[in-house]
Amino acid sequence: MDDAVARTGAEDVDGEQYDRTDRAALRRVPSLSTELADVTEVEYRQLRLERVVLVGVWTGGTAEDAERSLAELAALAETAGALVLDGVIQRRSKPDAATYIGSGKAQELRDIIRETAADTVVCDGELSPAQLVRLENVVDAKVVDRTALILDIFAQHATSREGKAQVELAQMQYMLPRLRGWGQSLSRQMGGGSGSSGGGMATRGPGETKIETDRRRIREKTARLRREIAEMKTARDLKRQERRRNQVPSVAIAGYTNAGKSSLLNRLTGAGVLVENALFATLDPTVRRATTPGGRGYTITDTVGFVRHLPHHLVEAFRSTLEEVADADLLLHVVDGSHPAPMEQLASVREVIREVGAADVQEIVVINKADAASTEVLAALAAAEPRHVVVSARTGLGLDGLLALLEAELPHPEVLVDVLIPYTAGSLVARVHTHGEVLAEEHTADGTALRARVAADLAADLGAYART
């Protein structure tokens, strides 16, 4: 019996029933426990960090899978500004309908909260309003679920008008069915500005100092936000149509959060986009112009990072910006080669890609962080993903190969032209270089001789200069 089975009693299973010892266990995850002895209470108050205990329900898979899921939840909590004190996992066939972990385990959790002096519980799942209230009543601490935590992180990181509106819409959709459950405490829990420390994790609301609990007002605000996002979507669509009209190929970068998408964009374009070792460091899409080694122009877009079980409200609210992926000619799917479970990350991202209607976009898997990845993981990824390239955005390893593959995979203009353009019509030469694919160029006494592939409208403008 391996160590994981020995620790959890995973083999003591009879159908849906677990051994009594296994059912009674609320297993603590050692790597998520924090030593408090060397930090005084005064220092804690100065830091103003929320102190949290993480709780997960393990319904299937291995012990390593369960611990990895809780480790990701810890990273999310730390991104939101919290201090993770402890983490516990309960083995169950399914979450308890009343308190998520069961009333007896909730009382054990209350003891852990008192022992660690925590003030918040973060659950690794989306809880119903009734589960939130009942668990809060037992543990005597604020309870936050995974969805509220991710919404909180988005609220902190949104900077553009569109991004803030999208986050606010998602928060409103999340809050509406929970008005009855949270009752009078809703305004306290969800108050505070989007960028302020406010009331702490999952309390950075949509920008009001007090959220009204009246359903009608929230529905009215939701309707207004939808109108605003629709107007901004129209402006985004016009920009995309302009790029299409000019026959500018488009590339989208997508991938799991913290996979290195922004670092890759900076390497390819010198864009200077924020690069941070944190989840969801990039929230607002960044569109930049770039040029292939052969001189062909294209646009490249850095999108918001995805995560396992990304809340449906967020996918819906961010649909207008995620359409940048659906409308792209080529998708660079970045995966962290140094992550312990990169295949799971690929699957999670592809689930969202399908949801936004981008499943048919041509995809290249970019295995990033090769300098920190093991050869075994790289080999497994390469075997599973035939259309891949291995790179390191940090060191520049493999970027030449990526650029060559990108240039080969971009769609090519359909019309082949062979023209001699007089020097007085130099603007046409510039258009060919900008919007076409130059195959050969020669400067002669009579003008610039070009052999190129261009779009139909540009080919028509070049017709008078065709060489016979």
C-alpha cells in the first residue's frame, strides 16, 4: 500500500460507504499549515491580512490530486491578499447538502479556526446560499467559496472600464440568488471599492460603499451593465472589422493563469505588458502589432488567464473580450511545462475555449518554462500534443522555432501578383509590405518590382502595374 493510501484509507471502500475511521477524518494538509509562533499579534494587525483556513471535499481521484487542488486554492487566496494558515481535506462521496462538509466536521473545523486564530474559511467549490449560511453559523467565521474568491481577484485586477463592468456584472449575477441567504449581512460582506482593501477577501464589491439587498435594484443595475458592455462590444467589433478589412492576420494567446502568456507576448513584441508571478496578473486583453521574421504584419492578443472551474458568471460576463480568441486566425495555447499537472491545465483551458465558440480556431500548443521543466514532463506533453513547440519566455529558448511555425501557420493572402510600381506610387509598395506577403522585391530604373501575395482589393489597385 502506498503512502497516499496509507494516509487516507482509500482502499477501505465499500461502494459509496467509507471505513468509519476514514469518514471521521478531517485530514490536514501539512504543506498548507503556517507556523505562527514567531509572528506577534501586533504584526498581524499591521499587515492587515485576512487569515484563512482552506477546506476541500475529496470525492474522487488520488490524494495528490486533492492536495494539488487545495494548493491552487491557496495560491488564489494569497493572490487575493490573504494569509493561508491551514488546509484540510475531507473524503466524502459528495459534498454535504447542508454544510458542505457535514455538521460534525464543521464543528471540528470550528476548533481548527480557533486554534489558528483564523477569521475566514475558503471552500474549494461553489456553495449554495444555504450551505454558506449554515456553515458560517457552525464555525462562527466568514465563509467564502471558490467562485467568490475568483470574483474578488478579478475585482482587484480590473483596470479598464470594460473590465470593471464585466467583473461587476459577474458579481451581481453571483450575489442575486444569495440575497436571501446572506440577508442583512450582505451590505457588510460586499461593501467597499473594487481596488480598496475594504472588508477583505470576497468583499471588494462592484464599487459601492453599500450594496442594496433589494432584488429589483440589482436587476436594474445588471440590465444597465449589460447595455454598457454591449456598447463596448460594438466598439471592439468595429476594431476587429477594420483589421479584417485590412487583411491583418490575428493571433491570440490563451492558457492557464500564470502559464507565462504575458512574458511570451513581451518576448514576441516588446509590448512591456505587466509580468507578475501571480494568478490573473493580466485581466484586460492587450492587442499589439508584430512582424514575422519574413516581414509580415499581424496582431497578437494576450487574454485573461483561465483556471480550473472558472465561474460560469465570469465566462458569460467576459464573453465579449474572449471573442478575441474565437475571431483569431491562430491560437497559441500556452501551458506551464514546469507545473505538476500540465495536461489538466490544457483540458481546463480547452473547456472554456469550447464554451466561447473558439474550438475550431487552429491551435499551436506552446510548452513554456522549458528551463524549469523535467525532461519526462516535456516528453509526455510532446507525445500528447503533436502540434507543439517548446520554449522559455524567460530565457528566449525556442522562440525562433515558434516564430517560424507562427509564420508558416498564419493564413496567406489569396492573390499572387507580379507588378512594377513606379516610384511615384510608393504608397502602394508600403501597402503591399504592410498587408501582403512579399515573395520577391527588386529596385529597378523604372520602379519597384514586386512579386507578392495580397488580398483581392489590393490586387485590384495593383492591376494597372501588372508585368506581362
